[in-house]
Amino acid sequence: MSAPVTAADGRGVSAPLTATGGGMSAAGDLRRLVVRDLRRDMRVLDGLIVNTALPVMIMVLFVYVFGGAISTGSSGLDYVDFVVPAVLLMSGGYGAALTAVTISDDMTGGMIDRFRTLPISGWVVPAGHVVASVIRNLASSAIALAAALLLGFRPDASLTDWALVLALVTGYVLAMSALAAVWGLLVSSSQAAGAFSFVVLFLPYVSDGIVPAETMPGVLRGFADHQPLTPIIDTMRALLLDLPMGSSGAAATAWLAGIVAICVPLAALLFRRRTSAR
Amino acid sequence: MNAIHSRPFTDAIRARGLTKSFGANRVLAGVDLTVPTGSLLALLGPNGSGKTTTVRILTTLLAPDGGTATVGGHDVTRDGVAVRRMIGLTSQQATVDDLLTGRENLELFAGLYHLGRRRARRRADELLERFGLTAAAGRRAGTYSGGMRRRLDLAASMVSEPPILFLDEPTTGLDPRSRAELWSVIRELLASGTTILLTTQYLEEADQLADRVVVINGGRVVADDSPAALKRQVGAERLALRPAEPADLARAGAALPGAHPDAEAGELTLALQDPDHLRRALDQLHRAGIPVGHVELRTPTLDDVFFELTAAAA
């Protein structure tokens, strides 16, 4: 030990090594926790598979297995062009939903006690998981996109369109991660936290993403038309294929902004409640 | 050093009348304890006695229902942030990341203490060296043995060189060798001036390390003394004895002052005050004409401590 700073002099206890840096420290803490998460991701085999192989598998599955049998209805699009937006969201969304599990693991294991005795703002702990999730799942979506291009996806989009698509996917992954964080903080076990993935995995099927919503029976069609994925997918399709967008852009933005605006403060509140000394 | 930290006080930890209930379950029923600066106090008790609850209150993770406590001169309920700056905690559950290497864990926590990258790396090196983990620094914590994990956990608690350290059952589940290694690490920390509160189920551990032992049972302090005094009270060793004729058990009990006959086990136990006590006890039985069938010496267990302490109170 190079610097024994704890010698007792009978009058009192000397100060421990103290934190330096003020306002910027939260950003630094967030970065450290994000790096921790990304490191963990690279070391868990099933996580790596979810993030790299799954997007490719989903893309291949839809284009080659289901694609031949699904009609794209009145749009008259090639199936690969039709399905790409949904697969991009599925690729990022499933991993985002797993944020519930990583947060729940931290909360139910001993790790949270360690974090709570550190001089850091509590909110950086769940925020670190959410930010890491966004980075990780954007990478998954990018892999899915690369696979789509290899499988014959021919987008017709300007740089601005691509930027907007990126913003939409980021918004979706952020919204799902934040929603997952809320769920992970509400439940008391990793198993229960994992259940959220099924909801997120299931949503795209009942949207305009995989089969045209116009082909669905009444009730399902009503759900598909009014759930967030339909306007997001319709907007992405319009941007990527240079089609008319209609009102879907506004609806998609409203959905994503709404979910983020509700879930982020709610997650912070739940985290504070779970970790307050009671 | 800032003014808050230099406020003079001689007790690093001071708790008075701590109470805590979870629903109808009263876990702490008024716990008092004092840990002078630079000393080690062992909080000894069985599972469910309130040890962990006491530690969680003192480390600001849990608010007490009643009573007061100061750690490092700061009130745990009113000034939690200041308390946290003074303490390190190694809780029963592992509080290191299994997927990160030993070094990565320490660098993460050093970073979260805002030591700066280079200092964090140096600090991690120092701690790995000090806790005997240098060779395993590059391996994931998940691959560590139980003893190595506890040492890494302890190292993580020492990242900020806190003057006050809480160790919640640090050696539970460790093999004897790992336990001895951890003890020597704890002794070194104590020698460097760290104040330590340690909980344990093992009387021997308290005896090895502690300046003072607080025995807690059912959320109440049942003894607060030096290990030597406690052992005097309980007896260093216990004599377990079986008469040759089972029917002689009651008579043997009467012949030996302080013995506890146990009809069910067919034996009686006696706390030995000193080695010569054994000879005297056998002499007494001999004089009473009771042949001895089986004799055994046992180190006192926690059960014996409670038996003794509650018997003394009754």
C-alpha cells in the first residue's frame, strides 16, 4: 500500500480518498457504466447471438421462408422491401427488452448495494443500462440492414431520409429500453423481467410490418392500426422507398416521444423508490 | 482534509437503541453498540439475529424505525452522503461483476470514485497485490474460488481507502485455508488504522480478530465484552461426559456444579474454566462413585454461548 491514509490518531478518523470533479462526474460515471455493460455483452454467448446472429436469421427467415408466401397487398412491393423496417425494429427491440433483465439482475443481486455506497448519482445506474442497450441494439439493427442489402433490399432514400430512419430506430430502441427499464424495476426477479421480451417480440407481428394490416380480421386490424409499430414502420417504409408518408410520421414521433417522456422519469422514480433507505 | 471529516470523535461507530421491524416481524429490538476508532468489533449471532439489518442501517442502506447511529461522526439517517464517503461495505451477497476481470472490477469502482484513469489503474494494481490477486487479475471474477471472490470484494470495498469498513459475514462458506488468508488481510487493515465492524456466526473468528464482541440474538444485545471475558463466561472448552451407567446421569449432574445434564443425549456438558478444571471434575465424579463411560472435549459453539448467556440471565 503506497499511501496509508487511514491512520487513527486518537482524535478522529482521517478523510478517505475523496472524489474529484463536480458537474462532469455524472457524465463520466455514465460512460463507465456503459463501458461495463458493453464489456459484459461481449462476454455472454447468448447475448452475442441475440445481437449478431438473430438479426441475420430473422431477415433470412422472412425474406426466404415466409417471403414467398406473403403477398404485400395493395402496396405491390417486393417482400424484402416490405419487411425490412419491421426486421430492423425486431432486431433492435428484442435486445432492448433484455434491458429489463440486466437491470433486474443488478437490483436483486448484491451489486446495487455496492453502487449505493459509491458517491455516484443513483440514476446513472439504470441510465447506463439504457444507453448501453441503445448502442448495442443499433448495432444489431445495422447488422440486419447489412443482411437485407445482401438479400436484395434496394432502398431509394436520400441522406436526410437515412438520418430520419436512424433517428426512428434509435427512438424505438430507446423507447423499448426505457419501457424495459421500468418493467425491470417493477418486478422482483430476472425471470419475470425476461417476460417483457415476449411482448416486444410479439408486437411487430400484429402490425403493418410483416403482413399488410389490411389483410387482418377486424379486431387484429384495429389493434395493428393503433399500436405504435404500425406508424413507425410505415414511416420507415416511406423514407426508405421514397413513398408518400401521410400522417404516419407525426404519429410515430408522438408515440416514441410519449413513451420516452413517460418511461424515463418513471424509471428514475422507481429506481429511487427501490433504493431509498426504508 | 475538509472540516467535516476532521471533527474530533473517538468512536468511529456509535449506535443507540436501534429498532427495526419488517411488517409484524421485529428484527431489531433496541441495539446499542460502540466501535472505538481503529478497533475491530465482531457482531456475533446466529442467522436471523439482526446482524445484517444492523449493518444495513449503519451503512445507510436501510433506515431504522427508532434509535440513532453515527458513523464517522455523521448521523446515518440525516447525513447519509457524508457517511458513505467514510465507509466501505462488503455484504454477504457478492458485490463484484462476475463477467468482468478482477482488474476491470477494481478499475470500474476506482473510476466511480473519480480517481482518474491513471490513478485508478495504480490503485487497482496496489489492491490486487495487497489482496493476493495479481496472478488472477486478468481472469473473470466468475471463475474465482470462494476465497478469491471475497478478497476481490474486500479489495473493491477498499478502493477509496475508507477509514471505516463493514464486513458482513466475510468468511461464511469459505474453507479453513481461505478463511485464514482473509483473517490475515483483515488484521493488516486493522493494523493500518481501519476501523472494522465484522459480523460472524463463528465464535472463533470473533476471538481471532476482535477487540470487542457484541453478541446479538433476536434483535437484542445479549453480551458486549472482550473476547477473553466472553470466553471466561462461556468456558474455553466444554467437557461432554457420559456416565458408564446411563441411570447415573442425574447423580453426575448433581455432583458437578455448573454442569448441564441432557437426558435426551444421555450426556452432561460442563464449561471448563481452565485446564485443571477437567481433573477436578473427574475427581468429583470419582469421589461420588460414578464410573465414567465416555469423555470428550469440545470447543464452545455459538449455541453454547447463547445457552450460557441466556442461562445466566434467567
